[in-house]
Amino acid sequence: MRIAQVAPLFESVPPQLYGGTERVVSYLTEELVALGHQVTLFASGDSQTGAHLAPMCERSLRLDRRCVDPIAHHIRVIDEVYRRADEFDCLHFHVDYLHFPVSARQARPRLTTLHGRLDIPDLAPLYRTFPREPLVSISDAQRAPLDWVNWQATVHHGLPPDLLRFRSGGGGYLAFLGRISPEKRPDRAIELARRVGMPLRIAAKVDTADREYFESTVKPLLDGADVEFVGEIDERNKQAFLGDAEALLFPIDWPEPFGLVMIEAMACGTPVLAWRAGSVPEIIEHGVNGFIVDDMSQAEAALARIGQLDRRACREVFEARFTAARMAEQYVEAYCRMLWQTHPRQNAVVAAS
């Protein structure tokens, strides 16, 4: 099958540091190539892939200080994809809704995976304007605000099985990995770690939009040796950071669409302590690969029992449910359904190729 993967340009594919969407696009693209599909990746020029790379800007826009208007670059991507649309059997977009005005006027097999939150009031009128666009959610919980749109599938994220390996822990600390923002609640992680008397290591990105929150709320809490802020880390450093931790703290306060870091921790054998919100109940099997809590007192009690969880079982849940191979297989099934719906007479030959 000839597949176009259309990635955001904010980060390279895969990202050099933080970047959940681009990282997932990378895992999916490489797995599709391994399965024998002909994949073209529309992404920034500093991306690394086994697919054919269509570079749409010199480097990832977040790292390019010359970039003032990122939307301008993404409009170019959409134009280029549709200029070359005859080269592909299916177009797979990861750029939210930017392409909808063009896609809605084209009879092309396509899917859009929505990677972000959907509970923003501005979104409902937009999706009512384009009610037939075929969409994929990354969790069932993500769908709730827009459960009436044209959902084709839910496909949970997956990782290559050898990307992160099992480790037995023993570092004696709790880990927070992700992005510094009010909805991710690093302040809650710090409070919890101090309540239970365990060191906390925070590896996180601080976006410009969240700088004030970091300076006013989080930075004043980084006043003791028990909390270490290490900043952003790359893929190579995740293995030790997550694998040596006693647990990953995921103290979110928003409808998390997925939470890639949860399965990254599980791949290392590290259990997850997460607040009940968004996708968490779909990812965490309470008492198996972590604990789901509703408040701070429950979190304290859960951490007292975190050492009783079998780290091998955490890894086994990852291998059974969250590999890149499973993710790619589900997407191929979705591509084939779109081919059936759009070109029913041609689908058998294309789907088998």
C-alpha cells in the first residue's frame, strides 16, 4: 500500500527532545515500512526515517529561530500532499484540522488522527462544518466531547518493543516526565513526593506559553535537595530515568487524550501512579501496572504499596497491548476500510499490495 504520513513540523520525526505526536508518527512510519508498505513522510528536513522523506522545511520549527508563523509552513504541506495525492492509496494526517477545507472537497481515502484535547468550545462548530471527515481517536475517552463526529477507530499509541528495555528499578526516587504545564500538575507531584518522603526527579519541557506557570508555581517549589529538575531529556536518557524509578507520577488535572509517558514507563517495567482522568483508566490496569487514584490521600496510600507490584507484569502489559506493531496493524485495517468506502472496486488489489 502507498501511504502518505503527514506530520506536524514543530518537531522533527522523531523529535530530538520532547514531542509526543511526532514520536508516535515516527514509530508508526517505521513499522509500516517494516511491514513492506511504501511510505512517504511529509515532515521537517531534519527528520530521520526509513520511509521516503518529503522535507517541508529545513528543520523543526520549534528549533528554528527564524520561524515566526508556523501555520504558513503547514499550509504548504497540505498543498504539497494534495498536489501529489495521485501517488498514494491513502493519506494519513496528524496535523489536526488544518487540511479539512481541502480534504472535504477531494474524493481521496484519508484519515486524520487527532492527538490533542477535544473539550475546547471552539472545536464543536468546526467539526460540525466538516462532519464527514474520517477521524481516529487515540483513546475512547478523547472522543467524549465530540462523540457525534465521523470516528473510524480508536488506536492506542504503541512503541517499538526494543526501544526501552526492562529494568529492575532500585533508584529510590519517583519520576515525572513530560511537559511543565498547569494540567500536567508537576506541583501535585512535588507535594506527593514530599508527603511520602521520597526524592522526585522532574524531566520536563517548559514551553513559552507555560513559562509564567513554571516561574510562579513550580520554580519556588524547587528549593530542596529532595526535588531535582533536570529539564528536557532525549530518548537515550529515558531508559535510565524511567527504568531506575520506583514509579512514574502522572498527576494530571485534565482530560488527557493518551499519555505516551505511561507506556514508556511500562516498557521499562516501572509502575505508574496516575490520577483518574481522560485516558488513564484505558491504559492503567489498577493493581497490575500501576494504581489509579482520585485524591492525594489515595495517592499516598498507593505509593505505600507500589513496591508490591510486579515490574515484570508492567512490561508484560506493555508487550501485550502497546507495541508499535499492534498500532500499525490497526491503522492498516483502518486504511483498508477507507479504501473500501472510497474506491470499492479497486480496494482488493491495493489493500493486498
